[in-house]
Amino acid sequence: MTDMTDARTYDVVVIGAGPVGENVADRARAAGLSAAIVESELVGGECSYWACMPSKALLRPVIARADARRVPGLRHSVEGPLDAAAVLAHRDEFTSHWKDDGQVGWLEGIGVDLYRGHGRLAGPRQVTVTATDGTEHRLRARHAVAVCTGTRAALPDLPGLADVKPWTSREATAADHVPDRLLVVGGGVVAVEMATAWQALGSHVTVLVRGGGLLPRMEPFAGELVQEALTEAGAEVRCGVSVTAVERENGTVTATLDDGSTLQADEILFATGRAPRTDDIGLETVGLEPGAWLPVDESLRVDGSEWLYAVGDANHRALLTHQGKYQARVAGAAIAARAQGVPLLETDRWGAHSATADHAAVPQVVFTDPEAASAGLTLAEAEAAGHRVRAVDYDMSGVAGAGLYADGYRGKARMIVDLDREILLGVTFVGPGVGELIHSATVAVAGEVPLERLWHAVPAYPTISEVWLRLLETYRG
């Protein structure tokens, strides 16, 4: 075990300075605790530089053009191709050109000490940080160490893959050129968003899906509508196929499929899942398995530990930036309460120290055209959990606001009603512009608003939000 006689002591030590780790440190400081944060790459993490921000910066012009093409008097003004160079430059601005000066300044402003280097646990409440020049710092935590190391792209074990140098989500959001041909392997959020972006920027995109359709974690109609739109945009979507081997020769990638056929492209993106970045953070020094997901209680404390927390993707509860930041707020409050000697934390359902929303009210927006947005449970999830439910569907083209938003508006809404309590367990919207609707659904689900009260929440006319009234009318009959 590492000698910690010269260690610097803090109340809280955070490993990982992405948005989750930043929020844990911020909540610790707000509670009057001292905090240090360790980061081996850029302060701001995956979301700021290789995920949320760059991907949405790539997608925003795509969605804006698609919306404009559905508006009379405007569609002919946007018939030409996107200015790819301008879109990529716009993306670069949103990543701060992959420099973290601003976020480092924010940490300094709230009084958090930053240690750059690779952080590893070195026993209970102990962390060592090794900088790129070999310099080592030893840190000790009085109250808590929070593992906020996130995830990395999980690549399949395929012959030839390492030599191909495939794109993962990082390369797909940071690329400085538009490939003529792009293969996208996967059917989840990263796959469909990147297929949408690069197809619109000029690539010929082929999506290869092992399963039966896109967006398998959402209601089935979400993937169906997104697939229909991708196909209409010129992409090819092939379901029920697997890649068995890849090779690159003279710059061209050849992918062999399980039916023996081959496809060629300039780049291949594997969007086939995520793995926890916990393989080299010293878990073995505290009796945990390196490389494993870290199971936690409702306050985000690692099972069986009094001082170790796993917040964000590393605990595998809800792999979304906003959900990780929510967990950070809950964990920060729990750490502060325990540090202050609070005898009994509020870890009951929806309590101040309970990340209940991870199970009951997770919101998500997929920024494709059309957008797909959901909060809470799908019908399948609700039924699997044993709830007595009813799915209420409505064609969003029947809402006046949708017709004004876009000619030929296509979309669908669904709410999942708990028939025993007459509250909502989940809501899904698919259609142009629905991303901005989802917080109303999140409030209804998290607040467990009775339908009899929701009936009095009058939607403004003529907005797309009037779909709420139509859903309730359909339920009442």
C-alpha cells in the first residue's frame, strides 16, 4: 500500500473532472467542504469535447434545415447542401477547440484544487495521482472519494479491427472531414444521431443493426419513425445483420457481414455500447474488481462501503450526462449530510438523498429528424415491473400546433397510465421539435401528478403542447 505520510488531506476527493465530477466537487464546496478533483484528460470530460456538445453542434444545422424545408415560403431557400466547413467550425467553437481553460477557471473560482494526471485508489480514502511527467501526488479524503470516471466506447472483438482504426463516438464527433462513404454499426442513440449528421453533411451512410430495429430502449414506434426518415434522407438501414470482420486497404474499409457479403466505405463507426472506465483506478486496493461497473445504493455510495461513491456512468444506472449531474447533486448532499453527522439520511423514494429518478423518471432526447424524446418507463418496462397500465397513443399530426410547425408533420405520442394510481409512469414523443416538450413530461412523471389534476393544466393554443390535451381526452374517451 502506498505510503501516505505526506498526503494532502481534503474532505472530498473526486476522480474524474467531467460534468459529473465537477458537480460533485461543486456540491461539496457549497456545503463548506474542501475538495480536490483529478483529471487525466480535459476538464469538462466526454460531454464537453466528444459527446453531447459536439454532436448537437453537428446536428443543429441539420435539424434547422429539415424544419425549414417543411415551411411554405422558406423551403426553396434551403434546397442546397449544408456548408460542411461552416458546420465543422461551429462544432469546434462549441468544444472550445478542445481546450479546457474556461472550465479550469470555473474550478478555481469555486475553490476546488485540480490535479492533472491519472488518479488511482491506494487503499481506503487514499488516492495517488501520477502526472504525465511522472510526478506523483498523494491525496487523502476525510469523508469521501467519488469515482466519476465515466465510460469509454466498447468495441467488439473482430479480426482486423485494430488495424482499421475505426471511428468510435469520439472520432465521429471530432472528425475534420466528411467521408464519402460511412458505415455505422449499431442502432442506438450514437448510431442514429451520427448517421443523421453525416448523411446530411454529405456522406453516403449505411447503418448496420444486429437487432430488429433502431432505438431498442425506446418505444418501438420511435425507432420505426427515425428509420423511415433516415431512409428517405438517402441512408440505407439494414437490420438483423452483424459484422464478422473488417480490413482496411489503401484507405478503404471492407466489412464482412454474417451472410458472407461485403460492404466498402471510407470510414466505419462502431456505436456498439459503452464500458466503464474503472479498469486502472486501483479498485483492487479496496477489494473491488477492476473494470467492473460499481453497484451503489440510492445515495450513490458503493455497496458495502462507508466512504466510496460511484457517480455517473460508472455505476451503470442511467448513462446520460444530465442524469449523472442529477446523481452528483444527490451524492453531494449525501456526502455533506454524513460529514455533518446527520444521523438519518432521506433515502426513501424521492428523498433528498435518493436518486429515485434513475429508476422512475429518466428523460432523454434523441436529436434526429424527427426527434425522439421520452421520460420514465416504456410500456414494456412498466409491464415487466408488474404495473397495471394502459398505453394511450395519439397521432401528433392531429394537433393544430404541429400542422403550423411543419407541412406534413409526422409524429406520435404515447403516455403510460398507471391504472391503479391514475398517474403517468412514462411519456414518449416522436416528431419535429418534440425535444422541448419532454420536460413537461418529466415533471408530470417525477411529480406523480394525478390525471385529474393534469386535466387542469391547460396547454396554450396553438402549440404542439396541445398534444397533452389530446392524450388526456383519448384516455377519458
